[in-house]
Amino acid sequence: MFYQGSLFGTLAPEFDASFAEAQRLPLDHTTWVELVPGWLRGADEVFDELTTTLPFRQRTGVRMYGSIVAEPRLTAWWRVEHGTPEPLPLLHDIRLLLAERYAEPFDSIGFNLYRDGNDSVAWHGDRHRHVVNNPVIAILSVGAPRPLRLRPRGGGQSLSWSLGNGDLFVMGGACQHTWEHTVPKVRLTTGPRLSITFRSA
């Protein structure tokens, strides 16, 4: 069952409140990921609205591979504690639904804009400002497809998913403690992609 948000009227994007296409994969006895392909319909409208209205910035002075560089992507944040509405009413509906399904507060949303194949994020596990035991991270991907890779922390064979426009990818269990993930650079010409990441601060 697809739920239609209120921002775009009769052409409003829709998300699947039933998670009918959800595919959960255990990575080990404490870790799982879940992919819901095509979870958000009308993702192009969401991409266009967010990329033209969010106050993106590029962080500088970031240490990568022993060097100090500008972060190879643009970022923006929204947090409940700021007391302002989500950038789109649709994101409010999505955040509440995800919080109910995954039993996670999801009180912040991170936006990562990968402008082309040269933008990336290195291997990492998501960190939190407060101690969070086994946090769930939900990533809604809009825009051009990009690979997302996971590997055991410290190295090992990696797993890869190509996240397309409107796909939802969720990491749960001990994933942020025992696994790492990356969005690597890609050699082929690719369009921009926006990662909308729901998490607990």
C-alpha cells in the first residue's frame, strides 16, 4: 500500500507503508541489512525540491588517508532539537513510519549530495553524538544510482548494492560497530545522487 504525501498535490510522491518488497539479509549473528527497492515513488520530485532548497555546504579541513582535504560531497542536517519542521512534510511522515517499523527514534536526518562520480565517502561506521547501542540507520536514496558497499570492520570481503532512485536501505543490529560502509568514487559519468539518512543523534 503506497501512502501519498501532501506537498505535491495529485502528483505527490508515494512511499510503500506496507514494505511489501522488503528484503532482509543477515550479515552475521548480530547484524542485518534490509533493502526495499522502489520504496519511494516520485523520487525525482523529492530530489529536485531538496537539492534546490537545502542549505548544503562542503566541510573543509577533513582528514582523509593522511591528508587534510575538502570533504568530497555536500552535506546538510535537520534535527528534532532545532524545533523546526522537516524540510518536506513528506519527510515527517516517512520519519514517523520508519521509527515505528524499526523501533528507533530517528530524531535527525542527514543529507549527503554526491554531485557526480568523483564525490564519495570513505569506509566508516556512523558515529553518534550520544552513546547509542546498536543504532539503526535508514538511507533513502534519490537521484542517480550509486553503489553502497559494506565490509567487516578492519577489512575483509565486501558486499555491494546498487541503490537506485527511491530505494530504501537499512542497516541494523551491530552493523555500525562491527561493519563499515562506503560510497566509492565511480569512473563512469553519473548524475547527482542525494542520500537521505534517518538516524538517532
